[in-house]
Amino acid sequence: MLENYELSPGEKKFIGWHLVFGILALSIGSLFGPLQAFEHAGLDLYPYLQPLFKSYYQGLTLHGVLNALVFTTFFITGFLTLTVTYGLTRPLRYPKLNAVGFWMMVVGLVTTAVPLLMDEASVLYTFYPPMQAHWSFYLGLTLVVVGSWVEGWGFYYTYYAWRQENKGVRTPFISFSSLITMVMWQIATLGIAAEILTMLLPWSLGWIDGADPQLARTYFWFTGHPLVYFWLLPAYISWYGMLPKQAGGKLFSDSLARLAFWLFLLLSVPLGFHHQFVDPGVPAGWKFLHAILTYSVFLPSMLTAFTVVASLEYAGRQRGGKGLLGWIRALPWDDPSVTAQLLAAILFVFGGIGGLTNASYNVNLVIHNTAWVPGHFHLTVASAVTMSFMGISYWLIPYLTGKKLWKPKWAVIQSWIWFVGMIIFSNAMHVVGLLGAPRRTPLGLAPYIPEEWNGHLLRVGIGGAIMFVGMYLYVFIVAKTAFAKHAEPATVEIPVAEAMHDPQETPDWLDRWVPWLIGTVALILVAYGPQLIDQIANISLTSPGFKVW
Amino acid sequence: MAGHKDSEHEEFHPKGTIVVLLIFVLTLIILWGSVYVILLSRGVTV
Amino acid sequence: MKRFLLYGFYTLLIVVVGGAFAFKVFQPVQVLPRIRLAPGFALIDQAGERLTNEDLRGQFTLYNFGYTRCGSACDLSNQSMREMQDKLDELALGDIPVTLVTISFDPEYDTPERLQAYAESVGADPARWRFATIADPSLLKYVIGGGFETYYEAQDDGSFAFDPAFVLVDGWGIIRGEYRYQTMASDAERIMRHLEVLADEAINSKGSASVAYEAAHYFLCYAP
Amino acid sequence: MTTKQSMHIDPYEKNWIRLSIGLLVMFAAAVAVAGFALGIQVPTSEQRVDPKTVAEVGPWANPGLRELSPGKYEAYVLAQTWQFMPREMTVPAGSEITFYITSKDVQHGFKLQDTNLNVQIVPGQVSKLTITIDEPGEYTYICTEYCGLAHAAMFGKLIVE
């Protein structure tokens, strides 16, 4: 039934606009990547950018906000619009509602970008108070988040309408997982909403004199870690629900894929204290509890590893791969979309290992706030997620525009370039972090650098330069495709993987929302409630704002 | 229909997957363990 | 039957988890942390009598540290002690006595007579507030610096650099409160509130009620 | 529904799940042993102070290292844009040092290189952690949280003799 369904031109255009804004943000945000990497390697180019860009930190803030917050949110809401409607084979129930959400995000983006570009909000993407940005920065972020909520509500209405028409039918996997992603996001962002609306916004407007930096951190990391899963889950949707088809196989286990997504909903939120292991205002016992909960959310990722690799093995064997590992060679490495996602998954293995290290309570002391951390999250958000999104866009943009991808061979090369650059960069960052190099620091200016860091810092610069080439090759290919005047028309079939077992045979409890939602809320209350109440009851709004950049 | 799919499934044993994942687990233990050893070597923090 | 058991199990689970949660949120019982053991010592007080940590078992003791030639540097600390001494009767402590002890870190100068005179000058009630010291300076350093973890150091001009800290010890000789620096509330206010919390635990944590107090320790329901 | 519902799990995958759980339990046990048996702990909540006055009265008005008793020290460290007070401290090898660190303005970080001492400094909170250093040498402490333009220049030295 899926093959016959086609999105309307209006819907394609709507999704396309998400990508336009997302990739635009990515291409601006990525400009600053090599500047930071070169700075680490001893070549500071920021003085030459005066007065356009004032400082390393303005660049770093733009890099973080535009890449990690804006690009992801726009791309994801766009991609989920596709997976929800295409999976359910029905148009959006209230397209105008989704349009409202989208334009709220755009207005939010502009509202955020203005103070960022004017150097009025160089607070990095974590915007820890009492460092105080211009109020429009907080307002803009709020609009982006609320806009994404509104789009999510549009998905729920669509799902509800579909459910009325299809009683007793299992929700198609790609739609099912998209809805879970959105629900998780909406629960998770309550933290940041509370932080901005009850504290930072009134404080930056001068309505209250002080902020409580510790409570703000707790609010922020309530959202901050599930934010990572909001980035990651759309990539998982593609890895589970689409990649097997692209590789010529089937989804190995539909029911475990669904279970993994439920576990992500259940466990993504109540573990934020693992970002606050070294915070002075959180009791150690709660930190340990969240460390254990973080371990448990590693489990669905282990499930994912098995199911995805097994699906790929099946695909490889269908394509004639022989022997224990011969199926890997047999995968369609000439398909840019597949290559990008396979390389993304390989890098993600190391991201996962680093992540488990970060989450390991006292082990975190070794690498907390060191260059290890950006090394780690460049393997997750900038590899697993970004490369998967690049891979997705290699079929999505032809699908939306009806134009063939410009030089697929170059797109394959692009993935490899990014992959190689990322390996050099992230490995160097991890090593230099273990040696003690701090994150968020223009190390070229630091007076305390020991000799032994220099070789690794040089590798950071080299890796950054290679990634820069990879990134703009991507932007070039995508732009060349989208804006081609005389492109060959493309007939793209949206890759949706069949499961080896009929999804209709999966247990009923894997398609019921209420128990899982109750469980999710209950677990959040247990893991966060007491500490949040403690911190809110003892709130002390004593910190005035500082502009220190 | 269902029976047909089952039989198709029986033929496929993801042995290669196990190999790939065991390599992953080994890497995980080695890398994680090395940071853990650094932690222990640096002494007590109360 | 099996289904019934399952529901019973769920209900029990909800009651336990919900109960623990409500306990932490509403904190019907609050306690003070058990920080570590207070040091042992044998001092000589202003009346020339021995004062050991064993003598202070079974009662609450609040320590501060100073010396008689202190001048205005000790005023704030002494005022707080005086305020607490005068308000002890108003606190709900049951029958548990409270002793205030000021340990002098200037034994060379602070003889019992001088301590006596100083005690009178700051309005100390000898039944409640005792001044004491040890003749051996290195022993004194181990008690105050090592045990109570409070800093003092002789200066060249004969004065002392020191921290006007308070340490609260319970009837078992366990340190339950350290007041080293100005927190959000005034020291005297906090200490008096803490004395009541301590008394509440000492009086009520008997039999089955002790479970609630242990739970309060476990769930870190510490009085602010 | 007439179709048979079952949670089909491939035997290979079942074993993988078992292995994953076992692995995570092992790691958790290792972490717990290091934390609760060997005493390598993370900071826990301490007292709260007023960042507006903390640099004027009390121990942070005069930050520095102080000997409590032989071999036992306390170090009050005040972080501010863009320096640590004090910038240099000296202790004998084998000393036990308790750090009390707070900030009078924005957030900072405090990492004593080559040791496990690594804390976030949050205004209004006191980061307290105790370490013992046996190996003589010069240990740099650096600011690990972005705190403004000259963040990279914020560091100090602990000399262990």
C-alpha cells in the first residue's frame, strides 16, 4: 500500500522549507568549525574577521546554536513530517497548524540570530546563567521550541485521525517511531521551558534581579540529554526503518525495534544529572541514581546495534555476500545515502563508548569539561546524526524536488571525506582531553599548555580542515541538486523497509500509549521530582547578570 | 503467509552480526577500562 | 488468582514508591547529616576543672574557637553564642541539655583566670557556656585543626588568624553541623533551628519511629 | 484479532541482550566499587552562599591555603573573571587538602591536572572536595568552564614539595 502513496506538492514544499532553513543554518554554523580547530592548532584567524565577528566565543556560540540546535530541529521536524504522513499514508490533519509551528520556528530563528550576530549573546549553546544574553536570544529559542511543539501537535492530530480510520492496525513503524520521538521531545523540553520562562527571560528583561545558577543547570540538563536523543532518534528511524530497504534487505526485528523506541521514551529524560556529576549543588546519591539510569538507556542502543547490523547482514547476504564478514563488502557502498549512514554508524560506535565513559559517575572526573567531551559529541551529533541526515537528504531532496542527485559519486566521496576528517579530529580531541585540555577554550591563547598536547592539537586542526571540505562539498552537492535548471527528472521511491515478521503479529502492548506514558511520567517523578522540589523550594535568586565577552 | 515468513527467517542466522558486535564489545571494554584505570591511578577524592 | 497477585504486587509497588516519593517531597521528618566523629580531648576550663569529650556525652555541644586577646574579631562569634545561650530555654529540646564550649587556641596567655574574666565580660552563664583550652599547643592543633577542621594560626604580633566557625556535636559525639562561613541564613538562627531538629530526632527516634528517621537520613532530608 | 501475537526474539539477539545487560552490570559494579569502596567520589551538595557578598566577608575574603594540623590543609579558592585567588599554593607531599571553591560572578570550572579533582564552580554554591597528593611536582589548576573573553588565561599552580 505504501508504494502508491505520494505526498502532495504542497507537503513536499513544506518539508523542503524545513530543509532549506536547516541546511542554511548548518552552512553558516559550520563556517566557524575550522576557525576553532585552527585556533587549537595555533593559527588564530579570528583577528582577521574583525569587526564582523568579534571573538572566538561568538564563533563558538554560532557554531553550537546553529548546528546543534537550529539545523537539527528544522531538519528533524521536516523529516518527521515526511515519516508521519508517508507512514500513515494520509496527509496532515491540520496542515495550517503545522505551518503555524514552522513559521514560529522561523521567527524564533531570526530572533535568536540577531543578538548572536551582534555579539549580544555569546553565551554558548548551554547559556549558563549568570552569564546573561540579550533577552531576544532566550525569546527566540523559546519560539523555536514552541514552534516544534506545535508541529508535534499537528502530528498527533494526524495520528488520531489515522487511528480512527484504522482501528486495530499496528502503527507503521516509521510513523510510530516518529511520534515517540516527538512525545519524548515535548516532555524533555519542559525543563528548558521552565528555565527560560520562569527565570532567564524575566531576569534578562530586568524584572527579577537575580537567577539561581544551580537550578538553571538542573532545568537545562533535564532537557539537555534527551535533546541528544531527539537528534539521534530520527537517525535511528532511518537506520531501522529505511536503511535495510536501501541496502536491499529487511528489518530484522520489528517488535524489538518498537521496544527500543519505547525504552527511549521511558529512559531518555530521567538521567540529566549525569551532566552534573561535578556540580556542587546536587547530592551524590542522586548523581549515582542517574548514572545507573543512563546505563539503562544504553540498553536500547545495544538493541539497536544488533537489529541494525543484523538487518544489514541480511541485506548483504541477499546481495550475495559470503563468509562471516563478506556481507559487509556486498552492501551498496556506491549508494551515497547508504554509505553516509554506514559510516555514521561506525563513528557512532566510538561515540557510544565515549558516552558510556562520560556517564560512569566517578570515571567522569577524568574527562569532565575536557576536550574529550566535544570530541565525544562530534561523534554523536556531528557524525551519527549529521551524517545520517546528509545521507537521508541524498534521497529526500531528489524526492522533494523531482531532480536527480547531482553526481552521486561525489556524494559518496563527500561521506568518506567527512568520515576521515572526523576520525582524525575526534581522536585527537579525546586524547588531548584525557591529557587534561579543557573544552570551550581557545587553547592557542592558553598560557599553561604542556608540550605534549601540541601534536594532538595539530591533528585537531587537520581534522577540522578535512571536515570543512566535507561539509561544503555536501552543501554544494545539495544546492547543485536543488537549484539545477536542467536536471534529469528523478523518480524516487521513499525507502521503507519491510519487517521479516508481519508487524501485525507484534504484541498489542507495543502499540499502546497509555501504560508507557504513565511509566515515563512516573520514572521522571521518581528520578527528578525530589531534587527538583528541593531546589525549587530553596531557590535563591542571588546572581545578577554578567556580560563577560 | 506468516508461516512462509517464519521459514524464510529460520534460514538466516546473524553470525556475522555477532562477530561485529563482539569486536565492538571488546573495544568498549578496552577503551572504557583504560579510562577507569586512569581514574584509579589518580587516587582518592572524597 | 495469578492476576490478583499481580495487581496486589502493582499496588504494593505503587504504595512503596509513592510513599517514598511523598516522604522525600513533604519531608515529615528532617534530620541533620552525620558528618563524622568529633575528636576526643581533655581540656581545662575557666574554673580549672577538667572538661573531656566524654563529659559531654548525652547532650548537645556547640563549639566555637577564639582567644581572650581577640578584640573585636571575636565580637560577632561571641554575640551569636550569647544570643543562643539566652534563647536556649525557648527552644523545644525536651530535657536534653546543651553546652556551649569556646575553645581557646592561645593557651600560653589564656589561663583559667583570664578565661574566667573573659567569660564574665561576654556575659557567659557558667552553667551553660564554658571556656577551655589545653596547655600543649601541638595537641590543641590536632583537636581544633585536625578534629574540628577549623583553622587558626599564630601571627608574629601575638594575634591569631582564624575562622570564626561553629561546630555542632550530638550526644553520641558525632559532628552534625559545621558553620564555617556565612550561608544564606544567620548562623545563630540556623544553629537554633538545627538544635531543635537534633532534639526531635533524639527524643522521637525510638522503636518503629526510628525507621522514619533512618529513612530521612537515607533520603537526605536535611534541615536547611 | 485473529493473527497470532508474539514477541519473537531471535536466539542470537536474546543472547546479545543478556550479554549487554551483563556488561552494563559489570561496569556499574566497577564504578560503585571505585566510588563507595575505594572512595573516589564526586562532589555532593554543600552550603549555599551569597555570591554578592562572598568575596567580602568570611574565608573567601582572604582566600588561600591554610594548615589545619600537620599534613592536613584546607584551601579556600575564589574564582572570578578571569583568575583564581590564590594563584599559587604550596603544600608538602602526602598532604590531605580540602578545597572549598566558589565564584563571585559567573560559573567557572576547577580542574587540578593529573588528579581526580575536577569540579564545576557555581555562584551561590560551594564546591567541596578533598584529595591527597603524594607525588611531588607542579600541578596546574585550570578553569574548565567558559567564563568570558580571557577564560583561557585563567589558571593557577599547586606546588607539592
